[in-house]
Amino acid sequence: MTPRPVDVASVQAKLRSLDELVRALRLVGEVDGTRLQADLLLRLAVERALTQAVDLVVAVCSHVLAAESAAVPTTYRDAVRGAAEHGLVTADLARSLVAAVGLRNILVHEYARADLSIVAAAVPVAQRDLADFVRQVASWVQPRM
């Protein structure tokens, strides 16, 4: 079976969505656990932005790997690690994104255990990492257009 080519338009659409999430996270300003605890709507918005961003990152990584390699990731972490091995993103960025996958899993599957100070600390890291991811993937996609 011949692998299908990377759907550049789909990848670019996901990158635009990630850009929107980065802008949304910047709009919330500085947050801490106390502020997230006191403001339910803010907490829900931040948590949704973080989880949706990880889902989009993994969707891009999985799509590229499925299109260009024999490896089909079975977990979110495998998708991100595989993207680094494939050259889609740097190893340093992949390591940080793997940590984001862990936070996403806690937010989605173990909500009651989420430490809001950790969620708050993830916001500036996510802003940086998501912007880096968008830049690195856009650079990787450019020659394929």
C-alpha cells in the first residue's frame, strides 16, 4: 500500500487553529492557581485551549507520520516523539510537547486531580511551544506546497 501524501491544506488549517489558541492564551494574561480556582470560566477556557492545542499538535504529527513513514503512532506521546525522529520538529520541542501531553491526559481523564498551579505554569510554556511548533511545521511544509 502506497502512503498517501501529506495533506498540506489540512496541516496549514491546523496550524492556523494553533495560532488562534496561542492568541487566546496570551489574552488571559498572567494566571496562577488562585486565579484559576476563583474564575471558573477562565479555568475552563485555559484548560480547553491547552487540551485542544495538544490534540491539534498530535493530529499534525500523526498525519505526517502516517503519510511519510511506516510508523503509525499508537499514543499521543509516540506521535510527538515520532515527529522529532522524522524531522518535523526538534527533539527539544518534542520533549516539552510530551510533557504537555501528560498535562492534557490529566485534564481530560483525571480532572479532579489537576493541580491548578501546574495548569497556570503551563500557560507561558504552551504559548512558547505552540508558536515554535507552528513555525517549525510551517517551515517543514513549505517545500511541499
